Amino acid sequence: MAGAPGTGGSVVEAVVAHGRTVVGVNGKNVGPGGTVKVPKDEVESLIKLGFLADGDVVEKPQTGPHVSVAAGPSVRIA
């Protein structure tokens, strides 16, 4: 991201788009549906690139099945 926190640029909050992760001005990763603080001058380009939700999009938590490595098949060698 251009500019470091506290350099005088304004910061805005935006919603991260589905399937994306954005690093906020605090240096932490924010996943889909999360609110991230980013420099105001980068918001438009992040929306065009598909990293931020555009306008009034509301990200809903996914309620479908969740797959983990532990839940999958296992192979045992005899």
C-alpha cells in the first residue's frame, strides 16, 4: 500500500470482497466480509481490481458445509 499510517493521508473503512484478503493500514490481514481501513486514494483501484465490495454490497457469512483436512479421508500404511 502506498503511504504509511500517520503520514497525513486520509483513511476510510471498506468491506473486503468475497474470496479476497486485504492488508489494512495497521498491517493486519482482513478476510472476506470484514471491514478494513485503507488509504482513501487506493479505494477506487481496489474496487476495480475486485478486492473491495462496491457500494451497498452486504457480505453474508457462509452457512454451507466447511471442509477441513481432519474431516477428509485418511490413508494408513499397514
